[in-house]
Amino acid sequence: MLRIISINLNGIRSAANKGFFDWLSTQDADFVCLQELKAQAADLSDAMRAPAGYTGYFHYAEKKGYSGVGLYARRTPERVVEGLGIVDIDAEGRYLQLDYPGLSVISLYLPSGSSSEERQQAKFSFMERFLPQLARLRAEGREVVICGDWNIAHKEIDLKNWKSNQKNSGFLPEERDWLTRVLDGQGWVDVYRRLYPEATAECYTWWSNRGQAWAKNVGWRLDYQLATPGIAAAARTASVYKEQRFSDHAPLSVEYDWSHPPG
């Protein structure tokens, strides 16, 4: 069994103070994909860099206290790909790929466009330029799992207040259509939805800090594991952990009936 966890930490140091690493030590995960580190290398303690049993790999943003992705792995990869080779995107630390024989695991942090129109345009630009990379990954013939905060709720079932959010970033028609192109057009599989096509309130992974969103479970499903069809078909269970709060996102865990990568 292969267990993969994805979580936007909204600051690795903040999440550590809220018990994230204590929880992680109980999870027996093979890979843990992190988004929004909000830290640079010098900010990480040894326990953050390499929790017991893991080696940590990171792609930091150039701007301090901003963005950044990471990946904890139990086995040493054949290759580490840090960034997309696109200068402005890579400056924000949004993509990290570990390659193993026949399998790649990726941590992705797609931009949010909610803070300003400028950032929404940066999000659209990222999406446009990331689409060919997704197609290249599909064409390689490897099994791939992309874990991340995609900052898009795909369907009405994926957020509580869909009617009032149709003109808001994260649920714009252009964003939703793009995700449909990724899934239906390129053949990526939304693993959680494959397992639980009707899930509603239990599927949410993000809650606004405003009002009583968490208490009332007024959430959005923004965190996904998208996978190539072979390994997606091997997914057996998926769950969103909500018993503790490590950030404004919740961890998404998926178990695949898949042999561990060697090494």
C-alpha cells in the first residue's frame, strides 16, 4: 500500500506549533506533499527539514515568508525536479517533482487570485503555461500523482455556497473549465472524486478564517490528488482529516494499492 498525504500548511512554522509534526509521526505515509511553506531553508529546524523516517525536498520562494512547496519521502528518488523552468513562476516556489522507477510524485501550489485582479491574472497565466507541462507528464508513460492546493473548486458539489461564489476567484467559469480540460481533455483523474463521486460537506479541505466558516463547515474543496489512470485506479480510500487544525486547509490522504517505489 502506498499512502500519500497533501496539505497546504499556511506556514510550516505555524503548523509545527499547532502539532502538525506530532500528527504526521502517526500517519505512516510514504509521501507528504506540502504547500505554502512561508519559509526559507534557514528558517527550518532539523525536524522540519527531515522528520523521523523522511528526507525533505523543498522549492522555496524567493520572497521571504511566501509560498514554497516541499515533499517528504521515505525513499531516495532517482531525480528531483525543482520548478518548471519558467522564471517568474519558479521565483514563487510552486512546483516540486520526485521521480522513481515508473512513478513521479509532485507537490503543486497553484496561485490564488483572491487578493487582487493582478494576482488573478497571474493565476490565469500560470494555468495557461502549466497546461503543456501536464500534457508532457501524461505523454511520458509514467504513473504520476500531483498533490496540491489547486485553488479551484471544480463543481458545485465542491463548495458550500456555490451560487454566491460564481464571480469569485476559485470558482470562476474560466478556472472550472480549465480543470475540466485537465481532467476530461488530458485524462487526469481526480482521485477523491473517483472514490466518492457524491461526497459534499465531508470533501471540503479549506475554510475561510472569516466569520464562522470552520464551525459551520462552510468550506471549499481546493486540495486534490490528480493522478494518471493506472495509479488512480489503484486508489482504495481517501480521507480529509479534520480532528485537529494545522492551518486553514485540512490534510488529504489517499491510499493506493501500489507497490512502494524501490530504493
